[in-house]
Amino acid sequence: MVFLQGMFKPSDILTIAQQCQQDAVGILPFDTLIGLTGVVSEPVISRIQTIKQRQDQPFILILSDWNMLHDWVAPLSFSQEMVLRHYWPGPITFLFKKHPRVPEYVTCSKPTIAIRMIEYLPINFLLKNLNKPIVSTSVNLTGEAPAMCLEDCSKSILSQVDFMLDLCRPLYHQPSTIVDLSGAEPRCLRQGVIPYEAS
């Protein structure tokens, strides 16, 4: 297990990127909260489901750039694109109709997929070096409150991860706002860090 302490350095993220390429699972600070994460693969998603004791709810995907988006979501309307350009990158999660090629394990066989693009240096640097999306979910057992720092994490969870980064802190310490873009009109499912206002 890699447990890194001190000031954030690019080499720390490069070490984690190498592990992620081997389907490692760990805990990283995101812009909103600390999160369980790894690359989007069936072994990684299965492990995180086991760690969280949650089998039937999919996780959020974090993408590095706009070009990746069209590999994961059904074609977007002009108005949907405008909403995304207004709020991304930022602490807001959007639900989309998933692209037909998205594997069932990614969405737990649901027709929608949850995606974010963020502006947070450690994660952006990781994504740049991986050149692939990662999954993200709060660090907690299902039904429990999300952990705000490693000290709050369940010992059960800590014992099951491959790496932990404790060099920097989330920007907001609040969950992301969630907006459903899969229907005819945007629908806010959860107000989080930033307010969503329908245009």
C-alpha cells in the first residue's frame, strides 16, 4: 500500500497512476470530498462495490476532457451542450442517457450514466497521465455519512484499499450538485456545492 504524506508533488500522483493502470483502488481528495477511486474497469468497479457494500447503484465517472464525453453518453442536444459548457468544469454531476457501447457493469444495467469534469490539480494531473476516466464515490459504507478525511474513514475500508493520498484537502468538503439531463428538461436531483438554476 502506498500512503503518501507531506506536500503534494507530481511524483506522488505518477506513483498512483502506475498503480491505477494495474486496476488498483484507493482514496484520493477530489474537489468536493475525499473519494474511493480507480480506473473504469470491471475489476475496479466490482472491488469498490464490495468495499462500500453496494451492488446496485453505479458510481460517478470523472472525465479529463470534452472529447471523452461522447464515448460515454448518447448524442447531446445543443441546449444540453450549453448547460454543460456553463457549469463544467466544476462541482456538478450530470446524468445522461448512456452511449450504447457503455458496458452494463459501468451503470449497473441502468439506462443513465453520471459524469463530472472537475478543476482540481491532483485529479486533473492523474487523469492526464492515465488518459482514461476514473470512477468516484464517497468513502463510506452504504447508508453511512461520507468521510471528510482519512481519520474519519472506516477501518474496514482503509484495510481494503491499495493507496491513500493525504497530501491535500478537498476544496469544498461538500458533495456535488446532481442534475439529470437524460429527460426532456434538466431536473435537479440534489443541490450540493453550487446551486443549479434552470435557464
